[in-house]
Amino acid sequence: MRAVLLSLVVLLGNLATVHDGRVAAAVGPVHGGLYLAVVLGLVLREGTPARARLLGLVPGAGGLLAVRAIGLRPRQERSRAVDSER
């Protein structure tokens, strides 16, 4: 989900600075594919609340907002929790 946000930052940075069509041509489809993967993942995941599915549609940070709404923890926090339990 952070990849969607990163690709959006690259696209907007390109638009604000050099506006190179090659960057947009390379990163644009990647961004679109990542965005669709996040939305489809939320739709197909069993038990996902409607609010989280709708948040997933928000461009840019929707995936991160949806993860918060579902209550999942990022990998780094999960690994810290496992380490602290040992």
C-alpha cells in the first residue's frame, strides 16, 4: 500500500518539476495496477467492513486508511510485537 503512495509522489513530483512523459509512461501504469490491486484486495477479503472498502477507493492514501479501519498492523509493528512476546 505504501507503493501506491510512493508511485503517486513520483508522478506528482514529475508533474511539478520536469514533466517528462517517459516518467509518466513508466510509472503511471504501475501506479494504476497497484491501486487496482489494493481495491480488489479489499473487495475480495472476507469480513472487510464497508467503511474500509470505501476508504480503499480514496486515491493515494486509501489503502493505508483502509488498513487502519480494518485494524491490521503493519509488518514492522507485528514483528516488534512477536519479539516482545518472546
